[in-house]
Amino acid sequence: MENSFKIKGRGTTGNPKVRFEKYEFIPDPEESVKSDKPETYFYKDNSRTVISYNNSPDVGFSASINPYRGCEHGCVYCYARPTHEYLGLSSGLDFETKIFVKENAPVLLRNELSSKKWEPQPLAISGVTDCYQPAEKKFGITRKCLEVLREFRNPAGIVTKNFLVTRDADILEEMSEFNGAMVAVSVTSLDPQLCRLMEPRTAQPDVRIKTIKYLSERNIPVMVLVAPVIPGLNDHEIPNILKRAAEAGAVQAGYVMLRLPYAVKRLFRNWLETNYPQRRKKIINRIMDVRGGKLNSVKFHNRMSGDGIFSKQIENLFNLECRKLGISESRIELSTKHFRRPDRNQMDLFR
């Protein structure tokens, strides 16, 4: 259950009911201490495979890897929050304080790429949760996966909000030489206060622009991803975000409309009530305007962009600014023609 107070460094303050469970835990208000600082706990994820597949027409990849389940960034709007419910945990604080770590991801990745069943194709890293969230600094799993991808020369695209990606610029730069790497930096807003409230443990806006510049100067193709676009809250920032990103060296741009599946609706409503009570009604109405009268849509082909008049206005604004700035809306094409499987003797050196 959500509380009305704020917890510094956390996007939510409670745990909504898990949709697969019959019961909901409701804490006694008298026992809720406002100064509580929930700790982050890390759990070993013993998954037997690391590459996931999808056939969605709305995403630009069919294969992905996610080194972590759950994300300490704490973005209140995160569409991935409900994935924790498959583990019997809540989409709320559980998602950002109980992180599952795939320590064996690099080994699993090596095994799967070595299999003759693997058809070389670009791999998305962070299709669900951010692979450069704070846990990466401690565990370094993403870097180890990149080392495997570099060895096999299998292309990869990364999506992140964190400056930590620059730590691995050496690998990404080398992969870029065979057209094997690109990074999408997600920029939600240029307003530091809004980011602190909505994405408490992510890099601040200026740092994300700095990330784009750092990678671009090393010839690593960078895309700016305006995500999510929240009608009535940050949609007016699209031109400035694109301008700053283009000046920093971004060569491609994209955007994703806000998605509020399952319990995220409740979390986002509560967040608006706590932080933007006077604008809450307008924002909710605008979201419903682009979602056919609802807060979320699961329909293919428009769930990422929305529907209706306001959705079209946002699309037109985005496209116009891209043309003015010379940013391509087409995908950065990665190549699989350099893919190789190291021979068994070489692979044994890494075991």
C-alpha cells in the first residue's frame, strides 16, 4: 500500500497488492516511520538461460539480455515494475529494493552464442531494467557480457539512464569499429527537480547529456530516447531535449509514450497526488486522451506512441524538431557479418 509521505531516494513508498495473490499487506499507519530508509537487498538469480526472445512489432529487437531483475533507479513510471509480481513480490518498493542478480549471465551468454542454434542478430541490453543501474558498479556483470559480445563480434544495443555506461567506452568503441554497438541514452526531462522526484537514483539531466557527448566523441553511435513522454508534464520539453542531445552528438532520436500497466497506474496516481496535486487532474486526463479513455493500452502498433489528437500533436512536434536538427529517425543499423565463434581451445581459457 502506498503512503502519503516521501522516502528520499525512492520512487515509491509502499507495496501495492500483487495481482496474483489473494491477500494484501496493509501496514499499521502508527507503525510507519516516515524517516525509514529501506535498504537494497541483492539475491542470486539462477536462471538457466540469459537470452530472452519476443515477437512484438513495437520494439526494434527480437533478442535481449537483462543482467538484473528489479531496478534501484526507482523510476515511478517504470513499465517493468509488474515483472516483479512473477516472483511473488510487489511492483512498489520491492521492485526497487529487492534486486535479482544474474551472476552467471556472462557464462550463459557465452554458451548460448557458442551454440549452433544461435542465429547472429543484434542483442538488446536493458530491454526491461537498466543494465547500468547502481548494482552494476558493484557486480560488473554488464561489462563481462560486453566482453563476451566483443569476443564473438555479436552486435549489441544498450538503453540506459546512467553515466556508468562510459566506464565501458573502451569495449563499445572497439565494437563500433565493426558496426557492433550503439547506445540509447534515455532523457526524460531537463528539469533536475522533476528527475529527482520521478527518477530518484538516475543520472541528472546534464549528466545524461554529458554521457551522449562522451560516447559520441569516441565514435560510438548514440541515440537519444525521450522516454517516457508524459502528456501534460514533460511533452513540452521535447524540442529542448532533442536540441541538447543533437548538440552533444546524438545521431538518432526516438520517443515512447508513457505506459502504466497493472499496479503502475496506482503508483503513478499516488506520485502525482503527492508531488503535483494541482496538475494531477490535467495530467491524468491527457494520459487518458492518448490511451483511448484509459490509463494504459496493450494494443500492438500504438502502445508505444498512443492514439488521438494529442498523440498526433506530440508525434508532429517530435518529427518537426528532428528534421530541423538533422537527427535521423531511422534506426542505427548494426552488422552481424563479423560474427565469429572462437574455437574450443580459446574458449577454454575463459572457463
